[in-house]
Amino acid sequence: MIYLDNAATSHPKPPSVYKRVDAVLRNCSANPGRSGHAMAIEAARIIFQTRESIATLFRIHDPDRIVFTSNATGALNLAILGLLKPGDHCVTSNVEHNSVVRPLHALSQIGLTVSRVAPTPQAFADAICGRTRLVVITHASNVIGAITPIAEIIAIAHARGVPVLVDAAQTAGSVPIDVASLGVDLLACPGHKGLFGPQGTGFLYIAPHIDVEPILFGGTGSRSDLEDMPDFAPDRYEAGTLNTPGIAGLGAGVEFLIDRGIENVRAHETALLHQLMDGLAAIDGVRIYGPLDPNRKTGVVLFTIDGIDPAEIGDQLDSEFGIAVRVGLHCAPQAHRALGTFPEGGVRISPGCFNTADDIQQAVGAVRQIVKRRSAVLA
Ligand SMILES: Cc1ncc(COP(=O)(O)O)c(C=O)c1O
């Protein structure tokens, strides 16, 4: 099988991730931060080590401001539901994932006002007003891969005193993100995509000056005498037993990236994107959406073929050619509406760090054959 669905979740993982998860499950499955015995202390140390590695990769000063969640959705919900209240105003883009759209929509039912604008600095500048409490922006569209100019949008928001939540689901691990110099206030990341952690991992970075209310309440192993959640991060937001094996695996994934260098990962993905877009563009009837310059996008290519349903293309790629891609709306219906590909959506090919030029050649060849066969039927 050729796996080209890395925008959904990465596969395979670096060998060190499998090893670390296995070792922790076998040897260190105690509850971190709860009991005082040696194995529990070791589990807590492993969790802290992952926080430190993440802090190094993203240039975050204080690792304790990194809160583990189950995925990017958990991180986005914590930031959005923990910050916004009825009567507030929020500015976001019209290409967001449902993990942003749906919590904002839920809050809009009880009095939040939401402006959805194009992902450009000017559109954000025009939409921010005196009541704006938060800007939420994806760092890259999961539908077409277009990278958003977050530095400019953050500067505009900060000039008006508004904090910014960046959804880095499609960029964490493949585009360098320097939290300190960008001044990111909140950064939501999945652990299981470009950071190579297992599924069930993710995190939210909360800058020290941002006061987020917890949305999950329960045991933390700290300040157990209180009925209130502890008032310090990360415990304030991490109720319940953490996913120690998953977080350990995430740590190994992040260490792999630090070792290899994000620039090298990006250069490899950019070369594959070049090859993929050139190959697809040469096939009659194939339409590619989004930027054609690989330097302006992440590892995502969306295309349609005139006269063939995307679902049918995905089925044929999978069942006949053994190629895994994702078709449909990619949990981002607004982005597809803006592209004119709603409601059928499109076919998304998303190469990753471990794909090769041969994988891309086979994918392009398969699409060519699908088109050829359809033309023969119609002739
Ligand atoms: C832009 C974007 N935001 C959020 C998410 C949600 O990520 P998760 O599946 O980790 O919750 C995704 C997942 O594809 C995404 O692409």
C-alpha cells in the first residue's frame, strides 16, 4: 500500500516512536504525577521530557505552558471554549476546519458573534473591532495546503490588543514555527500528524499572559485538598490520567524532527509536491486547486477530474492501485464552498516525510490510467 494521506494522520512513524511506546507500555505504565513510587516518578519524567522537546522544537520558553490534549480538536476546544464568552466577538477565516467552525458555531448559539473572512491580513484588519476577544487562524488550509501569512495577521491583531490562536494542525513538524519570535498567544497542534506521535496525542500552548478557563475538571494529583482546579499550568488543564505511552511516542517523534531538521523535512516534501503537481497538471481533465508554487503550501494537493466523482477516484486508487488518499470535504466545507467544489469535494493527496519519488510516480500513473479508462468508455 502506498500511503498518501498524511494530512489526516502520519504513517508510518519513525522506528524510535514504536520502540518508545512499546518500552513505556511494558516498563513504565504507572500513573504520572499521582503516586510517589519510582515508576510513577519515571512516568512523570517521560511526560516532562516530551514537554521539553516540544518547547525546543517550537521555541517555547516555558514547557509547563504546554498542555497535553487528545488531538488538535481538544486543543482548539480548550482555547476557544476557555476564552470566549457570550457577547464577545471573534474573527476567523473562511477556510477553517470543523474543529474551529463547530466550537465557534456552538458559542454563537449563546451570544458569541463570529466574523469569517478571507485568510488575508487586510481582511483581518477590517474585521477586528472593539469587542474582538480572539483571532483564530489556521496556519495552512487542510484542503489546498495554502500557508497563511500568520506573522502579519498576528502583528495586526496585537496592534489592536487581540490575542491569536493558531491552528497548526497542518504545519506542526513540516513548517518551522518560532512561537517566541512570532508572538503566538495560543498554538494548537495534533501530535499524530507531522510530529509523528501516536493517535490520541496533541497539545495546546498557552502563553503566560493568556488566562484560559479549564473546560475539563477532575483529579490532577496536585492540590488534591481543593475542589477548585489547581491555579497553575499544566495541571489546571490536564484533569484525568494522561496518555503516557502516546506522549512518550510523541516525544520520540519530536526528537526525530529535531534531529533531522524541519527544513530538511520540508525540502523533501516540497520536492514531492513539485513532482506531484507537474505530473497531475499534464493529465487531460485534471484540475488542481490552490497555489501551484510548492513553497507557498504544505504537503497537500487537491484535485478533481472532469466528469468523475471524487469518491469514485478514491475507491479506484484504493482498491485497484493500493493507494490511500482522502476524498470528499475534508471536514472543511467552507473551504470547498469557496473553491466551488462543494458538495462532492475533491481528491486530496498528501505525501509525507517517508514517501518517495517512486510513490508519487505510481500515484500519477494511477490517476492517468483512471482518466484514460474513462475516456475509452465515453468514446
Ligand atoms: C486544519 C486542521 N485543524 C484541525 C484538525 C483536527 O485535528 P485532530 O484530528 O488532531 O483533532 C485537522 C485535522 O485534519 C486539520 O487539518
